[in-house]
Amino acid sequence: MQRRMYISENGKMQEDDKAAPLVYIYTNPTDAEKKELIEQYKIDEHTLNSSLDPDELSRLEFEPEHIAMIFKRPRHYGAEDNFLFKVASTGVFIFKDKLIIVTVDEAPLFEGKPFIKMQSIQDIMLKMISRSITHFLEHLKAINMLSGDIEQLISTSTENKYLLNLFTLEKSLVYYLNAINSNAVLIERMKNNVGKVGLNPDNVEFLDDLTIENNQCREQANIYSQVLSSLMDARASIIANNLNIRIKTLTILTIAIMLPTLVVSIFSMNVTLPLSFENPLSFWIISVLAALSSLILGFLWWRRRW
């Protein structure tokens, strides 16, 4: 699906098919649209396919008629993802008079405060990277909140479900950390090719701010990843300890049930016993002995703090 955007007089991105488009957005392009991009705009087929590959690394390439850039961004998270935060690639192809963006899904590319007072293609390109960094930070906060909630559930549960959810969050952080590092390489390459990319002094200053923000985002992701990784063994031990406590409790209860059964079974044997069954108090004496055996076990349990 293709969308056409332009910069309005107040510097905001707006969609209008009638106005002269500055930005072309291709969301999950069809084969016909891919053919148009390759033949009409001379976009390399491999680079175009890499824009839709979530495992592709961020990079910056200089072609004869345009500049090709691929950067990483977090995908929209939904309940169906089951605690797995995914990463997507976005291709940006910079021409002299237009910007072509290729994405795999409907992503909110131009939302938020950064997309105001834009004047050039380079402004749009840099602010898209800035929005991606902010999006990563928002997801990192969500991951931290989810991990805290799961920790509380793990401490009172013997199931593996919550532990597996925590493993999934840890896996997401590894993917995020790799994507943020990849974007850092892209930003550094842009700083080393300011003239080729066509950045003005304001863009260069904004690029320096992006470097700081991305480094802070990387450090935050690294801290969350280390915390989750270092505490996984402790959480697994909590589950094993909870299971042992419940097994011990069930074992003691089983013994408490078996002792009265043992007492009754002894007096039910077909052998000569001190207590005659002709005695009318035999039933009550045996019942009292069976109850005393359970009471004695309960007293020992309380006394020894089993």
C-alpha cells in the first residue's frame, strides 16, 4: 500500500494525494510495487528486500542516484505477542527531491512532538531515527514493569508459565540491545559522511543529540538485560523451594493419615492381642489410640517446626 505525504506550511507531515508529495511510504509492498521501485527509482533489489527483513542490520549505502538507509525500530506490541517484543527494519531511500520509505507494517512513523517545524528531507530522516529511539525507551519501560509483575507472581507460584514469560522478556531485551547497537553504528556512519548525506549544521547538532540519546537507550537496555539474566537462577530456585515446601507438607499429611490406619490395622489382625474385642470399650479405646497418634505427630510438627 502506498501513501503520499508532504510538509505543510507549519512544518508538519500531512497526507494528501492532491498536493505535491515529498515522501512516499510503501507498507508491505506488493510485487508490482517492488518492481516499480526497482525499475523506476533504481533501488537495489537486495536492499529493498532487506528493508522488510527483521534480522537485517542497520546500514547506510551510497548509490549513484540516491542514498539507501536501513534502521531498526520496535514493532507494535499486542496481547497476542505473549510477552515477546519484536524488532522491525525500515528502509529509507533519499533522493534529491523525494524520500521513499519502505516498511513491513503500518507503523506510526510521523507521530509525536519531534515531527514539527520540519523543512527538509534530512529533517524527516533524522527525526524518524529519533522517534525510533524514543519508541525503544517506551518499550523498555514496559518490559521493566512487566518483569516486576511477573517476579511477584513467581515468588508465590510453582508453575513454569511465569518463568517462561520471563525468559521471553529476556529474549526480547537481547533483540532490542542488538537493534540499538545496530542503530548506533548507523548514526556513527552518518556523522562520518555529513557532506554526502547533505546535513546542515543544525542537522549535525541534532545528530550529536541522537548519539547521546541512543547511548542512553543502549545502557538502559543493557542494565535491564543484565538484571534479568542475573536473577533467573534465583527465581528458578524460588520455584524449586516452593515445590519442596509443598511436597514436605503433603508428606507429613500422608504420615498423619497413615498412623491412625496403622493403629486400627494392628488391632484388626487375626492374632491374640492384649485388648479383647468382646470388651464393649474396645472400639473407643482403638479410636482414641488412633487419634492420639495423629495428635502426637501434629505436636512434633509444631514443636520441631517441620
